[in-house]
Amino acid sequence: MIEIPEKADFKRFDIAQLEKLCADMRQEIIRTVAANGGHLSSSLGCVEVITALHYVFDIPAEPLVFDVGHQALAHKLLTGRAAEFATLRQKGGISGFPSPLESSADTGISGHAGVAISQAVGLADGRAANAVPGKVIALLGDGAMTCGVSWEGLTSAAGRKNLVIILNDNNMAIARNVGATARYLSRIISGARYNRLKEKVRLFLQTHKTLYRAADKIDDFLKSALMPPSTIFQELGVRYIGPVHGHDLAELIPLFRQVRDNINGPVLVHVITQKGKGCPFAEKDPELYHGIGGCDPVTGEMKKSSSTSFSKAFGEKLTELGKTHPELEAITASMLDGTGLTPFKNAYPERCHDVGIEEEHAVAYAAGLAMAHRRVVVALYSTFAQRALDNIYHDVALAKLPVIFALDRAGIVADGPTHHGIYDLGFLRQMPNMEILAPATELELKAMLDYLMTVNTPAVIRYPRGTSRCERIPSPIERGKAEVLREGKDLVIWALGTMTQTALESAEILAGSGIQATVINARFVKPFDIGLARRFAAIPTVTLEDHHTSGGLGAALEETLSAIRHVPLLRCGWSIDSPIPHGNTDQIKMQYQLDAASVAARAKNFLTTIPE
């Protein structure tokens, strides 16, 4: 276990001691993430920046707000969590993201990108109103400046004297940054001529007091004249400093002290870092090691995973469809590899669009393509689709545009509450003109994509991370039709997506107790199979889904049957109001009684509560 000095001792460290501490923290991050999985490259690239911020500022009395919180692991080590760091992302252990529920040193929830500047502006205003001294620091990274809400916050930042924004620029989000913002930042970095001249002017001004008083105006003039292009930050009322070497503590610490003591903000400090710094295999391929399931800490060799997955099946099928559908376009929001779109990108680069961390734009852009009679698939993680809810409704559903939303990572995931995809059906089922499907297997996913290419309305297909553990050949997909996989007279289990396999396993367990259960693969949440629901309406029914019980499969079935008669119904899903924790998903399902044995036990008990 790494030993982290007490805050008072840490503040007395010299540069050599700080560099040693950074090296030790970096090795601890590599060891722990290699063993437990998680986000590696981003946190490795931010170690010196976070260390310098803690060294100079009085964190957490001066709040540090993370944007894209997977870069915060050094912060966790420096704020009293070194002893439990080995529990990272484990059930009952510390989270892979900052959370004030975990530590008072964490400010705000930081699982998604783009919100740190807005939160920091609000904090700065609130603290100023309460006469609280000190700065508020927003630490951005991994493409957060490509996110539109970051710029919304930036336009409101002017005039905040206690606001410091650190732009950790590694030229990457998960993959290489894209878009005009990334190109703009690259041009700033290339402005070496400006930085050299600025230093010469600074030395000259130190000997000329009259001119020194005009330094700010000269600084603005130099930026406008020499930097390609002039900095938009200055025009927005935010002083720009940089670019700065983000791994050089001897440069970072004096600069941060100047910002703390001599600049009445708002100020943006642009630091340049290397994603994966200090880990040869992560430096070589920072995208691959952005988020991992685990690896060898020395070689980087990944833990073996299944040869199949829903993401891989999606990418394979979409690439196949691209051959026969030249009008097919694919869009993602900085999740090209994660959503399985890389093969499609390689085959049809002009028809694959990674728009950066801009989910709202991705959906509105898709609507525009669909208006031009292109066939569009938008691939997002379920949790990030929430950010584009208004656009899904306003731009696509109302206009009845045939956009297909492929929602990866539906259901719970190891990363925890910020990334669980367990709420999508609750809002998507309400959308007009929308079809919603959930495949039980990878082969069924491919069959559903074939079907969706024939549909002329908006549609959603949702599926989890990983594999189904089943190679059953699916029956043909028919609109709004479910599939009976097993018949029994005592109980009906309606299951959604991969929970179908859990339902079949539960039925086998129940059969050992003499209870014969019908198992239905729902396939469609909307339109729902009314005919099949009525056929089994007289039999006690269980619904099983990797989704919150309000708004999902159970709600759809209950609404369908409400006009017929009261049917004994047990909904099995995520039914608690408190957030589902992070950790191994199989363990979490067991904890919340959503594994096969628990479902069978719940169903058996449910049958005993039904009057004869």
C-alpha cells in the first residue's frame, strides 16, 4: 500500500520529494487499475497537475470540481483514501469517480463531461455571496471542451474573481479529439513564437515601471497579433495563460501560486499533458487503455474476454448493412470504439461521424441527415443518451424521422451510478412514434438491425455491455411480437433482453420444485405484444428486466393488462430510490435478488401469496 504524507508534511515537500510522490502514486494507480479494471490513461496523465493543485491551493476548503472525473485517482490518493485504494470499483469499495457521498474532499458528481465550469461558476457566486475567501477550481480534461455545455458555462464565467479553470489538454477524449475546438486548441499549442516573445517582453518590462503598468494591454495585443488565432477565452472575459507543461512541477507550482495570489480571475490555465504518462503500454495506446477490464501491470496484456459481445455484433452487422445500404450513416459521441463502430469507420470513413462529447448535437445532426433522406444510426451509451433527451423528443420523435438509436451499456455496469443505463425506457416509452426493442442475444441483435432497416419511424434498440452467454438462433422478428421460449401452466415470466437467459435458468430451478413456468422473450417494449399478454393474462406473472421497475417492461405489461382484469404481477428489476452502487455486476444482481436463484425464490414466494 502506498504511503501518502499528512497534508502539513506534504506542503513542506520540495520538488524532488513531490516528483517521487507522483511516481509512487502513478505506480499505485497502474497496479490497482490493472487488478480491478477502470480508467487508466486519463488519471496517469493528470498526476502532476492534481498534485500541484493540492500543493498550492487549500483543497477542499478551496473546492476542486472535476470535469470527466475518471482523471481524479491521484486526488483520491491525496485525500485520505490511500488505505482503501485497493478496493477501487469493487463492491463496497471506493468509486472510480469523485462523489461527495464518498468523501467531503469531492465536490459534485463528476461522471459525465462538460458540467464543471457551470458548477464552478455557481460555487464561485455562492461563495462570494457568503463572503467565503479563496478560489474555486474547475479541472477539465479528456475532451470536456468539445462539450457544448462547457462553452455555455464559459460564457457566464466573466467577472468571477475567485474562479480558476484548468484545461488539461491531452488532445484526446477517449479517442483523439475531433472538431473545431480541438483544432483551435492545437493552434494555441503551436503558438510557441508568442510564448517566446512574451517572456522577452516580461523581462524588459520589469526594468520599466511605466510600461509595466500597461502589461495587461500589451499581453492582449501580443495574443491578438501573434497567436494563431487570438484567444477566444480573452474575448469571453476569461484570462488565458498557457500553454504550460503539465508534467513539470517546477513550472506548475509557481504558476498556480501566481494565479492564487496575483490574479483576480476568472482565469483559464491551459496545461499540456500526455494521456497514459509513465506507463509505456498506456502511452503507446492511450485509447485502448482509457477504460479497461484489467491487465498485466507490467506488460499491459489484457485479461481475456469473450470473443463475442453485443458491441462487436452491432459493429459487424452495421458494417455488413453498409454494403447494401449506401445511404446508411453512423454517428457517435466520442465512443467510436466503445460502441463497436470502428469497423464501420474503417470501411466507410465518410459515413461515420464522431462528433465529440456532444450528444445533443449528435441527435440534432442525425435529424438533419434523416431529413435529407439518409438512413441514420446514432450509437450512444444508455446513460449518455439521457443528455440528449430533448433532442430525441423534439428533433426526431415529433418529426417521425427514421433514426435508429443504438443504446449500448443498457442495464447496470461496473462503473456505478453515473453510468448505469437503467432509466432509458422510463423516458423513451413516452416518446411518440417510437419503437423500442431489446435483443436477448447477439444474433438477435443482428436480426433486429435487419428489421429496423425496414422501419420508417424512430426506433431504439438497447443492449448491455458484454455477452449474452447464449447462441440460440432467433426466430424471425415481427413488429410488436414477443417470443415464447418455454411453456408452463403455473407461472409466466416475461423477460427483457439478456434477462431472458436468467428467466430460463430460474424456470429450470422452479421446475425442480414442481412449478412449471412459461418464459417469454419480450423483444419489443413498444409496441407491446398485446395478443400474447392477453393469452397468458389469467396466469400469475413475473417480469424481469435490467432496468428500473418504474417505466420499463413491468410497467408496460401492467398497463397492457389493466384494461382486461387485475392480474397478480411481480416486477423484478431495480426498484430502489437510492443509487445502485458500483462493482461487479453479477455480485450486485445477487445483492438485489436479480440472479436466477433469487428470482426463482421470489417467484415461488409470490405464488404462495396469491389466493386460491
